[in-house]
Amino acid sequence: MKKTLNFCKTKLLFTAFLLTNIALIAQSNQEISGKITSSTDNAPIPGVNVIVVGTSNGTTTDFDGNYQINAPEGSKISFSFLGFVTKTISVSNQTTLNISLEEDSNELDEVVVVGYGARKKSDITGSVSSVKSEELNAFPVADASQALQGRAAGVVVQSNNGGEPGAPISIKIRGNTSISASSSPLVVVDGFVGGTMPQAADIQSMEVLKDASATAIYGSRGSNGVILVTTKKGRQGKITVELNSSYSVQNTANKLDLLNAEDFVTYQQQIRTNNGNNTPYNDSGFDTDWQDLIYRTGNTQNHTLSFSGGTAKSNFYASGNYYKQDGVLINSGFEKATFLSNLDAQVTSKLKLGLNLYGSKSTKKGVATQSTGANGVGGGGDDAISLAMRFDPTKDITDTDGNFSTNDQIGDPVDNPYAVASQRTDNTKEDEFRANAYLEYEIIEDLTFKTTFGLSTRNTMQGIYVPSTLIVSASAVSGRASVENWKRSTALTENYLTYNKEIGKGKLTALAGFSYQRNLTERSLAQGTGFISDSFLYYGLESSTGFLQPESQYTEVEIQSVFGRLNYDLNDKYLITATVRRDGASNFSENYKYATFPSAALGWKISNEEFLKENKTISNLKLRASYGLTGNPSIAAYQSLALLSTLYASSEGETVPAVTAEQPANENLKWETSYQTNIGVDFGFLNNNINLSVDYYTIDTKDLILPNSGIPAYAGYLNDEILGNLGEINNSGFEISINTRNISNENFRWTTDFNISANKSKVLKLVNDADFFDDGTPSYFSHDRSTIMRVGEEVGLFWGLEYAGVKNGATPDGMAGRTGTTVDGDPLFVDIDGDGAITDEDRTIIGNPNADFNWGFTNNFVYKDFDLNIFFQGSSGGEIMNLTNVQLTNGDSNTTQDYFNNAWTPTNTNTDQPRVGNNSNREISSRFVEDGSYIRLKNIALGYNLPRNVYEKIGIENIRLAVSAQNLLTFTKYSGLDPEVNFFGSAGNNNQSTNTVNGFDFGNYPTVKSVTFSLNLKF
Amino acid sequence: MKKYKYILLLVGLSIVGCTDLVEKPLGTLAPDGFFQTSQDLQTAIEGSKTAAINEKFWGRKLSIALMLRSDMVNLQSTQERRVEMDQLTTLPTNGMISEYWIKSYQGITAANFAIKGAESLTDANKDEVVAQAYFMRAFYYFHLVRQFGAIPYLTEPVSDIDAALTISSTPASDVYAGIISDLEFAEANLPATTNAASIPSAGAASSYLALVYLTRAGNTPNSPDFTTALTYAQKVINLGNYSLDTNFQNLFNADAIDASPEPIFALDYNGVEASDNAYDQIAPMAGIRGDDRNDGGGWSVAVPTEDVFASFDPLDYRTEVSFDQEANIGGVLVDYNNFTISGHEHARNTPYIAKYARYPGFFARGSGRATSHNYSMMRYAELLLIAAEAAVETGDAGTATGYVNQVRARARLGGDYKTGADVPMTFAPSTVPADLATVTVDDVIEERRIELAFECKRWYTIARRQLGDQVFSASGYEGAKVGWDATVDYLMPIPNTEIEANPNLSQNPY
């Protein structure tokens, strides 16, 4: 059974009410009752809206489809429910009205939320994907964005740190349209721009706006697409109480096959022998599996209790959610409590008020993963995951003194992974609150004014304590603590007029508005070293004896905008949409304060033309085309101003104030602009049992902000990246969605949803068209170029040496070994410049992390009270740079069984793995590039609705039990832990690295497999 | 009408939102109007000085690069950028060059801001204050010109990026002229002495002028620069503001150095783990793996060879001060023949550099990082040796011999020190090194090598005296360096990114 889109309902109610409020005449009422059933299976339909047309008098059917309403004779009653054709019946003198509603097979009358309004799906001219509540709640997620993965064509969703509880989720719509600025879409929650995602259980629907026709109304923030989130609202009728509870058990999806202690010592001795080093490796005498030590069985519980209901004049929805996850990595976890409420009140016939409230509180217990190598510990010893792969297995957790053991014979000293995972405290506590009130007033017929005013605040505190028990990282300084606070707040008001009018054979909708937004960010960081006791954690900083510089910052951004949209539908055949937004923003540079973003779109409902109207096969055919401009604000606050920077300096042993030049003014810096074209076609076949949408798009993003490599370091500014609007990239691709109703009868229904998308991001212009490099390796790898942007190529290709196998005898022509003497067993590389040596000139493009296709495939089966959902998700054609193997074959680590067994030796010469101890310098070469394609059984769920007679008497409306499994199966050739990789190099997960550093695998929190049991109760 | 009230209210709300969109940052400074008093100048001068203490400059990258390039320090780790330095195969992409190049120019730019800012000030003491900026600018350019020769030479902050993009390299001779002129201004305006060696003084300016002229003289016999070098050096000697410390160990003891009469110019480290790596990591770079000292021991990266150690006389106190010959490793006292008991792959059975790890003073990070050791950039012993070298070259071997013997006499005094195993010792007065009857240029250079061992001076001496063919041959202390090429290796390549940014710059062959 489909759920009502609440927006639709309120709108219907409201419209009906508006159109007929003149016709209010006192008449004698009579009580009418009846039962509403589905014409397909005669099953009762609960929740149908029953309204006396032209009045505010209405009700909804109960669970058995029964209703009762008072209606005057001669009036009309309308029966509406999403997914069914609305029926309007004139009341004569009958007291019973049993209605059979026909299923609306084409779903096209569904209303889709668009920016500052809603449109019938069939009237949409842009490219919009809707994701429904059921899909978002198929399995428990900490962040509703995660549930989007595989659900909407052209939308790629990825955790920024594997299965880490509370990890940030990155969403990219139609690829990245920027290099240095964010490529994340704008999220709008119930009209609040930049709101955070509510819990999945509270979301009625998500609309993903993909083309300029849909996003240009968001102007300078529309380039990366827009996700409109609509939360649930109450509806008229009795109060519904619903409880959703689930419990999941989780394990790591995978472990690496590494050497045991004995093989490890042999391996290290071999390395030393090969290097002519006669220092013997000291076997510490234990055999520790560090991976086993840091992982455990994790679990997640997720509970939502909601109340909703309403009268003819008001409705409410209120819910509370509790989510708690104990991660599979010891000491990691995430806990969040969320409240949400939506109130709407029809104050007078013309005035409507509403309030949306959201509050949440969360705590993330973090464990250091994804080492950037920059966390104050040499050799990347700050990351439990990669340490567990690297660390000496002959060591015990503690040494003979009872101290945690350290890696002291190879590479830089590092703490052991168990110590890092268990000893460090890293808590992030976040409180969030958002209130958004609206007032809607019908000024004259067809013209309404809506104003919203909202405030949101998000306060985050991250406390980190590294105790003195961590020998390498903190014992010398007797503990290291930091407390970082972020306070982010937004005030937003949106004010707009909407005008609806039928003009001749056409329908006109016009929108005009003004908006003002102010975002404040304040940050402070206090830190210190040297504590009396580890028990202080990061509290009691005043007792620190080692000084670390405190920091604090303030930024303010103001945005004011005007916007408008015109829709004209002629004859229900020809659709025209035009939008424009003009944004002014304080963060824009002095000479470019205001930006204008127009768009236009055309739609042609061919199936409404005479020649197709009666066609039995084609039930729907619509062509859509749009073109428009959208922007990416891309300039941070104060980034275009001339600034001095304050520095630490020491004089006569005292810390003294110091300044130097930070950056010169950059008065001409502009936002980035995307020129987007979208062409789409929607097909419906066989009474819309098969729906197919195909979209083609091309997005040229110009004025990309890049550091002008024309600014030499000798200019001496502290900020060596002086920016200009210097780049251009093009994204083009297609998206196909197919929804089919394969079988639908009384007892059995089978539906299939499939979506697939292909995106190519191509670099068109760079600074002087010179190659632009970035790096995806941790800093202790000592590389600075491992990805490349090159004009004419795809974005973020791997850059390194072309591996040519192992030297075995004379070095073949065209190849060479690394600098220095090369002996048999050493790796060879293609000597591209032919100078007989491997130098920087021999680096080349060695791989492409960008997937050719991303897809999702869902099958739903309903048999009587059972339902089964099988959801596959996949990606193909992308490559992975396996940095884990780079580190594990470097010699200063444990290694894989595979490398140990297959490395070149004088007796094992037929191999492509170089000898151990070949002094690889963590070389980035094609040897470590692997195919990252995968197919994943993302979710399989079996649900059962208990027979109603079991619990009907105790007032329960519905009980549903389900068991499901997530990530149960993954098919991939990738040799690492998981093909969904997300390591961003030494810079960490920032705007630029998420655009240019893709496909690197190192030290991610592992992806987890889980089994979930869930219960749904409705009262 | 009721409805208009609402509309008015809404219009009102909208107007409240109107704004001029001008940014008003808090907590940052704009350059316009910043310089109001000479105190503001001092703030920018500190901004210039702090670039030098950074890990990217003296804190590690430059100091280690200079050690590795010399003939006295081997590389134990395998990091490519360090291999390139050690083996003299340095490429324009070298990750050490790129960092200290940037820091040098950041220091220069801060000095340029101060110098520019002083123009509009009327404070009576402005010249005395801003003279430090001239000194610092010369300090950075002197490092750059010795390493790169012709370089971009800027004496004003860059305001027009496009103009800055097209400048050509300034020939080394002109850079030297600029350095000399800056140091002359500094010498004329700075106080004769200052509260601390890390605050530039007229004496420091004179001493640097002596070294600059000596460097510019190079190997040119009878160069008038030798005479000028001698004049400046003797000016300092004759003023008598500096003298040799009676205990050679005090020069490498963070807690004793500040009271020593010997440092002429030093960098100021105060044991703070400052942001942007504005602290030093030299002690662990040169330290022994598994060493029980300094909370985590050393990293065994820059390590002398056995031949270097053998070239020191065991009866010379400076040998004890310059080398750690024993250590406690994992609680076991071992001599250098057993340093590999740590089991570490980079451990080496050889004496280690002791001038950094032995007395780092207070330090804020494990392994002796972020110390409070004010490293001498110029000390009186070096000044004497500059004077000696210049004197020999100008034909006054007698005066030169006197200066060299002063240095040797101090070494004979011995003194209190401790071993690498933290055992307090006293080195009794010795007969070694004996006074020399007369000195040649080679004698002075050899004295520099011993006296200033591991103080990052040796490479510059090799370069200015063109000693490469001799010291990097098979008979050198490190054996033959594979990459040595006398035609290109006295200068390092300029970072490739700079050449890419401005093709008008000239690249050195490499």
C-alpha cells in the first residue's frame, strides 16, 4: 500500500477549500458512512481522505477502510488517496456510500516537491528523482543520506570512512562539478536551505533535483544539485502511534591475510639479507593477530516512536528517534537522539500557520583511522586500521615493563594498534536545533503569500585525549589533550508570492520571492600537553604544563536573493518552465557581489496528443529539455580580502606576537558557474506497468577556482595558493530508470526498480592548461603527486610509474630500475623518456578511479502478508589505488601472504612481484592499481505482517516483523578489504580532495556486514 | 483590512534582511594601515625571524639538507628527497628544497613589509628597529644565493602579481651587492650588542659581512674581498664584545648557550610545539635509534661515517663533544659497536652526532623535538676562522695562525660534559690540538671542519672553495658520491614550480 505524500494531501485540502469557500451555505447535514476498498483486490484502504467539497469538513478512513462524515444533501464528497484515482460523489439522500477506488496505475498524478512549491510529476520539465520513505527505511542508517545509495539514478553516495559509526556521508549528483570547491549538493529540509538531514524514519520523501531547470531557483548554490527533504506531517483523522524498532549485529566484511610471527621474522631477515644489513631482527616471541585484537562484533539499535493526527483545521506529527551503534572497531561508537515535530494550523480561511521543530543530540566515539600521517606522530602511527596490518606480529600487546609495545625495529616508531584503538579518547558531541515557522496567506483568489523564518544552530565539541600510556605519541609529553568547539548558526527568511491562474487553455503558475540568509561560524581550540593524570581526559586543561597554541576564528556570510519562476502548461500538452535567481553574497569578491542564474525548460506530453491518446501500448510519453545556469559559491568568507596573518614567534625564550603577509586582495574572484543542458524522455507502457525514464545531460562548469600556479613562492605570501577563475570541466552522461510492475494480483505482487547512470567528468581547461596534481597518499609516504588533472582527460586520474615487472637478467630496452644500482628481483618501470633512468619524467597516467556505471537494482515481492526486498547495488569500471599494498610491500611493515609467497627470489624468478627489501620508497606505480568494480547485495529483507485478528482486540492496528541483511555478499576482483574506498590523502577529507582524490584505499574503517531484526507496531 | 497588516509585516521582515554585503572580518588583520608605530615593525620582524626556526627551514629541512650534502654525514633512511641530497642527485622536484625555498621567501616578504612600513613612520627609533629587517633579509638571501646562485631578488612586498610573474633571475653578483648593502644598513643602525644573540646586533651584521665577502671571494687568489672580509672580522674581534666559551660543550647545551659569550647570531627556540611546525627536529634526526634519552630516542637519519670519526683526534676534546660513542639502548649500556642491538633497520654501529641530542634543554615533543636550544648561526670561533682564512689569503699567515691557535687552545681546555649514555665526565686539559706554527688555507679549512663539525657549515665551505672533486672522491670521508658532478652540483636546482610559474627565471643545470 502506498503512503500518502503529505504535501499532496494538504495541498489538495487547501485548494479544495480555497476554490469553494464562497459556496458555504447552511444546509441540513446527514450522516454518511461507508467502506472504501481497492478495485484491484477489494482490500480496504485505510487513510483515505474524505472531504465534503468546499468545506473544511473532512475525515480519513480507519484501518478497515471505514469512514463517517456529515454532509449536506446536494454537496459533493471527494475520496482521495495517493496512488488511486480521486472520486467525487454527489450526495443525494443515501446514508451509506461504499466506494471502490481505482488504482491510479501511472503514479503521474503524484505530487513532487520542487523548490518553493510542488508540481504534479507529470508536469515536471526538469530532471527530478524521488525517493520514498520505504526505500529510505529499508535498513537502519545513522544518516538518511546513506539510504540514497543506489536509489536514484545519477546520485552516488559514499561514506567518507567505510563503516565508521557516524561517518560523514558524501553525495555527488552527476559527478563533481568543481575542483577546489565543494561538490556536495545543497540540502533543503522542509524549505530550510542548508538544514541537516532528519532521521530516515521522519522523512516522507526526498527529491533529488538534478538539472538546471530544477536547481537554478537555488542560484549560486545549485550547481551540485539539490536534495529536497520533506518530513512527515500529520493528517486528519484519528491519532496514529507508530513504533519502529530494529536491532542489528555487525561484523567486518573482510580481513587481510597477513604473515604470522614466524613468517614475519623470516621476511624481515630476508629483507636485511637482501640489503646487506647484518643487524638481526629481534623476534619478540609472541604471535599476535592485531586485526583480531581490534575488531569485535558490533551492533546497532534504532528506535522511532511517532504520533500523528489532526483535525480539519490542524494537524501534527511528532517523533522521537534513538540510534545507537557500537562499531566493529573496539572503542568506536555513535549515539544519537532526535526529535521532530511538524504543526500546521488553518487559522482563518485565508491564513495558515505552521512550525517545524527539529532537535538532536549525538555523541561519536571515534577511533583514529584513515591516517593522514600529519597527526603529530611520525610514520603514520596514528591509525588503528593500517597499524593493525603493519604492526610486528611477534610483539605482545604490552612489553615486559607492562607498557604498550611499540614498533621499534622497522621504520619510524609507532604505537601498537590495540593501544591506539583502546587508549585514545576522541569524542565528538553535537547538539542541533532548528525551528522554521511559516505563514501562508491568500491575498486574493489565486494569489498566496508565504513567508518563512527559521533559525538553526549546530554546536559541536570534539575532545581528544592521547594518554601517556601511548608510548610513542604521548608518553614523552605526559598526555596530550585538545578541545575544539564549533558553533554554527543560520538565520533564514524566505518570502514569496505564488500565483495560479487558468488562462484560456493554459495554466499559469508564477512565483516571485526574496530571501535573506546569514551564516555564522565560530570556532575555538584549546590544547595542551603534560597532565598530572590521564584520568582528566580533555578536561582540566588548566593543569597542562606544555603549551600548545590556542586558536579561535569567526566567520560570517550573508546571502540575499531574489528569485522567480514561471510555469505555463498549455492544453496539458506543452509545458514551459522558466526560473531565475539573483544572489548577492558577502563572501563574493568586491567586484562581483551579485550573480544571476536563469534557466528554461520545455516539456511535451506527446501521449496527450490525439495520435497517441488511444494507443494501448504507450500510455505515457513525455519529452523534456532544459538549459540553465547554476552556481557554486566556491569562495570562502574573507578569501578575497588582503590579509596579514598572525604567527607564533619566539624571542629571548618568550613567545611574542608576529605577523606576515597572508594573501593579497583578489577583487575579481568569481563564483563557479555551471551551464547545464538536460534532455529527457519519460515512457509509460502497458497502462504504465512499465515506466522508463532516460536523461542525457551535459554540464560545463566554467570559472573553476584554482590556485594560480602563476603565483610563485618567491612572492612570499603565507598562503601560497592565490586563486583565480581558471578552470573548466565538463560532466556528461546519461541516466536510466526503469520501474516495472511485473505481477500484481490479489495475493502476489512483484515490482522491480532499476536505475543506472554513467558520468564522464572531463577537464577542459586548467591554469595555462598545465597539468594539475594532487596527492592521495598519507604524508609519511613523502609523495606529492599521485593524481592528475590534465586537459582532455577525466578528473583525478592516478599518476605514477608504469610497472614493467621484475628484473631478471638484463634489463629489457625501454625499461629501467629506480635510481641507483638495480639487481635481479628489483622492480622495473617503463622508461618513458628513454634516458635509461627512472625519474619524474617517467611518470604517467596509470589508472582511472572514475566508475563507468553506477547502478541499483531492487525487487520487491509481496505474497499475502509476506514481503521480500532484494536490493543490489554496484559500480563498474573504476580503478583503485591500493595504498595498503604499497605500505605492506615497503618492507617496514608486516606483509600479505600473497607477497611473501610470490616475491622474487633466485629460485622463484617467474613472478611479477619484486624481491623483498627492494627499497620501494612506497613507490606509486601501476603495480598497485586494481579493478574496483563490484556488485553488492546491499540489502535483503523479509517482512511479515502478523494476521490482524491476533492483536486487533488490544487496539493494535498492525504488527510487522522483518529480518534483513546488509552487505551480505560482495562480488569484486579487488584484493583489498573493500572496493568502496575513501581515503583522501594527507589533506584529509576536504573540498578539493573529495573532488580530485578518488579511488585511494588506506586505513579506512572497514565496511560491515550486518543482520537486522526489526519490529513495526502501529496503534 | 486585516490581510494588509500581514503583508506589511512580511515586507517589514524582508527589509530587515537587507544588507550591503561588505565583509567585516574579526580576528584577522588587513595590511592597509597596519604599521603605526615601531612596535608594529617589530611584529613584522618577528614574522620574518620565525620563518627561520621553522621545521621547513633550520628546524629540519635546510639543516639536514646541508649536513647530508657535506662529506661528513651519511643518510641512514631511504627517503628519496634525502637520498637526492646525500648523493648530490638533487632534482628540481626535491621536497626539501621546495620547503625551505618557500620559508626563505616568507621570511624575506615579512622583512620587506617591515621595511616598506617603516617608510611612512616618524618614530625616532624606526631605523634601529627596521635594521633587524634588513639583517634578516640579508640572512635569507645569503642562504639562497649560496645554494642557487641567480635567484628572484625582491626588496619590496609583491603587490602586482602580474609584474612579479615576469621578473628575471637576479645574477648572484647583484644579489651579493644587495646582501652587502642590507648588512651595511644593519651594521650602521643596529646597537653594538643586544640582549640575546637571537636579536641581530651590529656585531652580527659585521660578522656576516665578513662571511659574505669571504664567500664572494671564493677561490679567487688576491680577491679584494678577502681584504674586506678580514677588515669586517677584525672589526668584531677588536671590539671585544664576543669571546670563546671556556667549555666547548657549552656551545651545544641549550641551558648554557644563552649565557655564553661566544654566539654572535642565533635562532630563538623556546620549547613550544608551535603550529605550522615552527619548531626544530634536528636532535632526533641525528639521534641514536632506541636511545633511552629524550623520551623516545633518535631516528638515525643523519649519521657520520666511521671515516669521519677516525679523522678526529681522540685526545681532542671536540671529539667527545661532537660524537656520542656510547648510549643506553633499552636499558643496556653499549658502545657504538653495538648500537644495532635496537634491532632497527636503520641502526648503525658508528658514533653519532652529539651536538644536538645531548643537551636539548626543555623540549615539548618526544624524541627531543621542539627544543629550547638556540642554535648558533654565527659564533666567535667561526669569526676567528673567517679572519684566519682571509688573513692567509691576504698574505698575513702570522695573524691567521694566531686566530687558529686561539680556537685550538680553547679545545685544549677540556671541560665538563656527559657521554651519550648520560654519564657525567670531565675532559682534562689536553695537549691536543697543539698550536700550529703556521697555517695554510687548507689548515684553516680543516680547522673549520673539526671545530664546526655538523653545524651545517661544511657544505658551504666545500662549495665556496670548490672542494667537491677532492672530498666526494673515493678517498673522501663518505667514499665516492655517485651523483657528484663538479659542473653542476655546487648549485642546486630551483624548485620546478617556480620555473613553471615564471619561465623567465633561469634554472641551474642539474
